[in-house]
Amino acid sequence: MNSLYRTMFFVPGNAPGKMTKAAIYGADCIIYDLEDAVSIHEKDAARDLVRHFLMEHRPDCRIGIRINAQDTSYYDEDVKTMVPLKPDFLRLPKSETAADIKNLDALITTYEQEANIPTGTIKIVATIETALGVYNAFQIASASKRVLAIGLGSEDFRVDMHMDRTDDGQEILFARNLISLAAHAASVMPIDYVYSNFKNAGGFTADVTFGKMLGFMGKSVIHPNQIPLVHAVYSPTDKEIEEAEKVMAAYKTAMANASGVIALDGKMIDKPIVTRAKVTLAYAGETRRKG
């Protein structure tokens, strides 16, 4: 199984047909949703459906479960039921403070121990959906070693901020920037927000490209058509791979000659450029293996 998280594909936890087909679309990660996609009248049934589905039909990709928020009556039972299935992570909506993450961390630990799962196995992805959450983004990202990633829940954030939605998302630019910055500062992944207009392929591709420029490392998606577009943006191009290989060859030659100066095509190569080349080649290896 690859280690990529370019795409986190949300699938409703109350839709067995969609759950069955989800793996064929090639997302790096599937998130079975117990929260927004499920009405209050189907919460228990969806939880039970996801449990039985993953016990019998676990796909060969990264698995996440979006549980219900901590201020709901479904939260504890969601965690208790999902932890024994050993998903890669639980995605916590409406994350606002470090205490929210620590609360979930402690609860996961309790149920890991009950299920004889090594403590720390199951990670946390925090969805930040309010002004307070964005303000506390770094504290959320650094609250626990379980935190794998943080991301923006843009629709709820807009509501909380009394914002009008625009086609290009300029109103959420500051929040996207801050979440990317906080994630990198805490050494976790920033995952970009859901672009809900899945029929607008051009706008979506531009949004993904802009998100990558902001430092995001993947995107949450809600439609299968969005998956290959995200992968195309986040996968290194042949030219980028070729340049990275040249940088690494020059670096290895300089190290072999004990030279403190690394040059390529008349330009100096410094440590950040070497680091970027290593990341590009590692990423290229994963994307080639994934296909």
C-alpha cells in the first residue's frame, strides 16, 4: 500500500452501493462519512453498515472514518465502534482547540487497549470549520502525535465568518494559508478543502493547482471525476523528475569528491534544492508504484 494522501475521497456511510464502488476510482484514501452525509435518523444504521462493510470488504488503500462531532450523542459510539476496525485515521469535524484533539486521543487509546491494538496505531485528521479553529490551527496540529493532517471545512467556516461564497474562493484564502502554515510548522500534512462544484473541471483544476502552490499536500474530494485531476496536479512531471535526478547526481558527485560546492548547469545548488529533489523523487516512486 502506498503512503500517498493526494486524494481523500468522501463516501457516504449510509450508501452501500457507493461504498462498494468507491475503491475502483483509484483514490489514495477513502473516507467513510458518518457525519454530514448521514441524516440524524440514520446515524446508528450508517455506523453499523460501515462496520460490517469494512469487516468484509476492506479496500486496498488508506482508510479514514469521519466521525460525528464531540458535541453530539454519536461521538463516543462512533469512536468505540470504528477503532477495532483499525482505520488509518479518524477524521474529527469541528476541531477548535487542542483539547478537542487530546480528548479524541485519549478515547482512541482506551478503545485501542480494549481491542489489543498497539497504542498510537490510529491517527487523527482534524477538520477546522470555525474562526476559533483557524485561529488555533497550530495548537490543533501539534496537540497529539496522532495528528496526521489538518484541513479546512470551508462551508461551515464561511457560515461562521458570515462570508459570501465566491467562485475563486478568495474569501477563504487567509484560512487556507494559515492552515497550510500551521500544518507545516507542526510537521503534519495540510489537506486542502472540498471544492463542491464537481461539474466545473476547469475551476477545480485551477483551485487544486493554487492549493499546491500554497503548500497543500492533497485535497479532499467528493466526486470520482475529481480524483484523476488532483493526481495529475500533485504527481511530479517528467521534467521535474529529470531535474531532480540531475540535482541528486550533482550532489552525489560533490559528496564523493568532498566538495563543499555543488553546481549544476552553472548554478549553485544549496541544501533546500537538494531536499526538494529528494522529495520529488520519493514522491515519483510512490506515484509510479500506485499507477
